[in-house]
Amino acid sequence: MTDKSDTVKLPVDVEQIQRLLPHRYPFALVDRVIEVEPGKRIVGYKNVSINEPFFQGHFPGHPVMPGVLIVEAMAQAAGVLVRLSSDGNDAGAANLFYLVKVDKARFTSMVVPGDQLRLEVSLKRMLRGMGLFEGRALVDGKEVASCELMCAGRND
């Protein structure tokens, strides 16, 4: 991956994110990117609204964002990092980047409607089209979830 720090204009808005990722409603889980160090780290946000479809069943009368979707939001942020870091000759050039492994997942607080989920993801290493990432999700400066993610690029 090459250094594209001079070509990435911040913030990266939802329209730009849609050009980078294939995810769409109701599964698009990154709303904005506010920091990026290509090939190293990214910081983005997911605004959690009561209008999210998963709140209908998780849980009626006590809405809580499912932990698996918090992990997915971190994985999508990792995908944005890879795409923003790509020079067209590496794994970032893959059509799709699949989540293939989650390790050390921890959930320490509930995420509820009205929260703004801050997604902090760092690339630990990239090897043969596979990336290993560390992710943290925070609300109001407090960590609510963390994990290690492995993603694999694939041209379909």
C-alpha cells in the first residue's frame, strides 16, 4: 500500500463511502470518516438511530445494538481503510473484502439509540491479500467493544 495521505480529503462522507464499499441500507454501518492514515489507521462514526431495523427485535422496549453489528461496523471501517490506502496494485484493489475471522471480541457496554459509535481501526499487517486489524468502538470516549479482525480481499 502506498502513502495517499495527501490525496484523501476529510471528512469522507457517506456518498464517498458508498463508492468504496458495497454495503447498502440496512447494512451500511459507517457514516463518516474523520481521520485516516493510509495503510495504518482510520477513525469513523456510525450514528445509531432508533430507526435502525434491528431495534424492532433487539430488544422490544429495550433497544440495544447487537454486538455482531458493532463488529461488522469495525470491519467495514477496515474495508474503507484498505480502499483508501490502495494504489491499485495490492489487496486494496480487490472487488470485495470479506471478514474471515474475529478474535478477542469484548463488549463492555450497551450501545443504544442516540449513541454515536466511534470506530477506531488499525492495520496490524497485510500479507497475500489478507489484512489483520485491531478495532475499538467507543461511545462518549468510553470503549464499548474491541476485537481483532481478519479480512481477505477477493476479486469476484
